[in-house]
Amino acid sequence: MTTRRGALAAGAVVLLGGCGKDDAAAPPPRASDALLRQLAAERAVVAALAPPAERGVPARVVRARAIERARRLAAALSAAGGRPHDAPQGESAADPDEALRAALAAHAAAVPTLATREHRALVADLVAGAATDLVLLGAGAEAFPGMPA
């Protein structure tokens, strides 16, 4: 026969058995880390399109837009407590299409790390801009994974 006191004690043991340290999942990446990767990718686009005069009007337009995206990212990174100067500048030997694809991938990968409306709006603009620039440089549909050429 079980007493009320025994039942309460057994319930407390079960309840306390469930308490304690949970298996903590890895914290999500910080927004500043994602912004730093995006900034490095945009700087690589700028470097890949240098010198713009030798590459024609579309390349000059794309380079100017990449410079503006990098400026916006540097401002957002600084506001998030990051250091824009920590992002590498990129190498001019890179292929512009590959650099733009890498920037687009960096922007898309940043989406899960974004907690603020401002960061989400920024990344949406960055994705649209990088995708537009790929088309402007002539990469076309093959620039986007899963799209038929």
C-alpha cells in the first residue's frame, strides 16, 4: 500500500531526475561572423573586377555595386560590434563570376544567423544585388544551382 507521502516523494524524485544540465546545442553563429564572411566575399568581387576600365561597362557597373554592398556590410558589421578591417580584401586574379557566386552563397548562408529585421532586409538586398550582377556579367541561369541552363 502506497501512502500519499511516498507517492509525493516518488514524484519529486522523477521530477528532479529530469532536472539538470540539458545537452546544449551549439549556439547559432553570431551575426557579426556572418557579416564578416559576407564582407570578405564582396571585397573579393571588387578585387576580381579590378581594373574595371579594361573589363567594359557591365563590369564597371557591377564593381561599383559591389563596392556599395561592401560599404553597407562594413557599416552593419561595425554596428554589430565587429571589425570590418578583419575581412580580407580579396585577390584581383579571381574570376568575377566565381567571386559573385561565392558572394551570393555567403549571403544566403548568413540568413539563419540573422535576428534583426535590419540584417534580414540588408541580406535580402545583397542576395538580389549579387544575383542581378551575375546576370549582368552574362553568367545567366547557370549561375544558380538547380536551374537549367
